Amino acid sequence: MPRKVDTNKQKKESKKNLEANVYDLKGKIIGKMSLPEEIFAAKINPILLSQAIRVYQVNQRAGTHAVKTRTQVTGSTRKIYRQKGTGRARHGDIKAPIFIGGGVAHGPKPYNYSLKLPAKMRQLALFSALTDKYQNDNLNIISGLESIEPKTKNIVSLLKNLALTKKDGNLAKKTLLVLPDIVKNIIYAGRNVENLNMTQAKLLNTYNLLANQNILFMKESVGVLKNHLIKKEKADEGAKSRPKRSLKKK
């Protein structure tokens, strides 16, 4: 049997040099960028990741499936022929499920499939996914991308320089580009590239990370992600530590 990897040991090792290479538009390394340990050196929890993915996928279901019963189908309620004397089977109106165009018996009804995952668990799952991408060298940081013209060839050229494309120029694996905000020129340049997905740092979730093999962060996106997640975490801790008001007896 394969030996289990100690994720805690990986976490300790990653804390020593928690840095990522920064690439320019030509695919050359121009420096390194330090990453927040709280986000990129978390404990990898496969069970929590699985749970977060399941909750996300279930919540995509609209649950609006429905059929019409015999009471909802448009049609006459008149008995189609008399009860006795015809030699035929007895029937009521034409809307019975046995007739073509009639109602459906025991059909699907609207149902709410949504599940909830506590905010703390969602955040830990996100940290776990980011740590996994970092430790497996599937995370790169790009500098200068905000200055490109809104043309597809510019994004394709960048991906080619990063050795992420096949011989035909298409992406070899699904890639997620994390933007600091809505950057229109980048969105216009990348929206026609096959297997390239884009999202904002504030909207990043566990499913998007695990559904894409490679993750590309703009340099500014790391700071936005850090401010968004760590400030939120501290705010939650502050709310928990706040003393409760005691009711004074008159």
C-alpha cells in the first residue's frame, strides 16, 4: 500500500519558505512573492474538501422539476361516456392519467435540495484547496497582466509562454485565472480561450479551485484575497469573544 503523506509535516515545511514565483508576460521569473501562511499553509483535509464540493454541487440544483396532475391539466370534467351499457371499461373525465394528454400520476414535484455548510468550514475548505495547489506547484502568479489589450492573442501568448498550452495552442488542462476585481480588458481577452475560466478573488471557492488543474493569480489578487479572508476571520473571532450583556434585575 502507498505510504500516507503527513499533511502536518508538509505544513511545517511550507512555512519555512512560503513563496511563489512571479512571472511576467513573457513567462520569465522576475521575482518571488511571499504568501500568507494562514491561507497557503493550512492543513489539507480531504474529507472537508469532499463535503464542500458536495454542498456546492447540490446547491446548483434548481429543484423546479414538476408535472401537472389531473386536477391541473386543462380539459373538461365531463364523463367521457356513460357508466354502464357500452361494454367498455368504466372511465371518468379525459384528464385521467390513463389517457394521452391527461395528468401524470406520482410525478416529480418541486423540491428544495439546498444544503448549508458553516462559514468556518467553507473557509477551511478554501484554505485547504489553496494549500494543495501551492504544494503541488499548480499555482503561479502573474505580473503586468492588467496592462494588456483586450485581444485573445495576448492571453494565448501568455499561456504559451508559461508552457500551459498544447501544440495546437489550446490549454492542455483547465486553468483558473483569479482577478483582483472586474478587469474588463482581461475578461474580454480571455473569454474566448478554451478551458480558461476567470473569477474574482472575493468570489473564489473550493469547487472552482479543484475543478481546474492550474491556478493563475494576478499579483494584486493575492492581497485582495488575504484582506478579504483574514479580516473576515478576525471579525468572526471578535464577535465570538465579545462578552454577552447580563440582564440586571430591578
